[in-house]
Amino acid sequence: MRLRLIAGLGAAFALAIAGCGTNGQAALPAPTSTGTPPAEVNAAPGTVDTSSPGGQAAVALAAATDGKYVVTLDPGHGGDESGAAAYGVVEKDSNVDFALRVERLLRQEGVEVILTRRDTNHPAGVTATGSAGTRASLAERVRLANEARSDVFVSIHSNGSPNSADRGIEVYWESRREFATENQQLARTVQDRMIESAQHAGYGVRDRGIIDSSCWRGRDGRCVGLYVLSPAGQTTLGGNPQAKVPTLMPGVLVELLFISNTEDVALLKDGRARDAIAQGLAWGILDFLKSR
Ligand SMILES: [Zn+2]
């Protein structure tokens, strides 16, 4: 048993207003009524339980059966979980808008595209609210990507920060995976392509680089990753052990500008700037797929 219990994750929720991925991406707190310490989903490096369902070797599954590439785009948040919100931009809806733009571009190139949600709600079938809704929502996103045997998974977010000067685009990838190298390559490719496309369209977008999300949050020397990118692990819900199934294909989480920065918000409100960034993301995904 390699279960890791981490206390104090409620603090992550307190930061939700400041950070996009903060709410609903990291480990989820267990129901407070049980008095159980919040359970961490992801083990620290080297302690991943690869015997969990759908473990690490499953990347081999991720191939389109009809020769067509399959890409799952995952607009972050949804339902009662808005993500970052400021200056009239609400992240959960902005994320869907980006996903629809990228979907259209990829489909033009013959790629099959799965969206984990297409409107302001959580993925279809997720009706719970609060942390239970967030947990169900995240699990459903992973399930949809795996069910489609996607070649690539891309979670789409925008950022928020208590520092209003923070701005730009960054991409998270996870190194605690069998296909870590591919995750990193995908991150590098989409980041470079997005910056290049935005600049080509005349927009100055800050390049914040790519970031290994294995220790996205640290607690007591242990690492907390992003739910949709991190490896198999164990969690408890109401005291009952429950396996966390990971995405089984290379994936990244993109943070497209800062909703807390007025210059970035101007770009988020500019359809042409959105198109340029979406085009870069689509190109990056295609470059990665063709390089494999
Ligand atoms: Zn977010």
C-alpha cells in the first residue's frame, strides 16, 4: 500500500481565486464530515503503484484503430467550478471557446477530436457539486480520453495570480510517467508553436516556458501533481480505498494567458488573438503526432 495522506489540502481550494488549475486539478480533499485527513491522489516520485488498474504500460493502447489520430481536448473546470474569473472573463467558459477553436482546426486536418465538455457545465452525466462534483468531473475527463484511445490529451486552462503583473502562456507536463519524454516533447512543441503563432499575428505574448507538474504542489516533502496528468495512485473517498486511473496517453495542460492581467485579458477578449493561439496549439499537436 503506497497511499499517501496529505493534510491541509483545503488550502489549495483557498487559493482557487488566484490560480486556475488550483481548484479541481490537484488532489481533492476527502469529505470533511468524515474527519478523515484529505487523501492525496498521487504518490511521490518512485512510489507509484503501477499495479493499479490501467497502469503505466497502457500507452501502447493509445493508437487510433482506423489510422486516424484521436485527440482529446479537455476544457478545464465547469459547472459550479468556474476557475479563474476577472474583468468579465470566466475561465470555464473561455476554456470551452479555445477548445472549440482548436477542435475545428484539427478536424480540418482529418484528426478525430473528443471534447470532454462542450458547454458551461461539467462533462455530461456529472451532476454532483462541490468537491464531489470536481472529483467526478476529473475522473470522467480521464475516462473519456481513455475510452477514445486518444493519441494525445490536452487540458485547456487560463491562469490567475494574486500578482497582477504575471502574464503569458505556460505548459505543464508530468515526468513521473513511462512516456515522460513524450509529454515533455508535446509540451515543448505546443508551447513554441503557440508563442510563434501569436507573435506572427502581431501579439506580444510572454513565453513562460514548460513546467514539470510532478511537484505542482509540495506538502511535507511529498509531491502533488495535476490530476489529469499524473500517474496511477490511490485515494480514499469517505474512507473507502478507490483507485485513481490515469490518462493512458501523452498529455499536457496548457495555461493560456492570465485572466488576472489586464494585457492578457485584452488578448482573451480579442477573437483574432484567440485564433492565433488556438492555431499554434493545433499546429503543435499535429507536429507532435507526425513526429511519432
Ligand atoms: Zn484552470
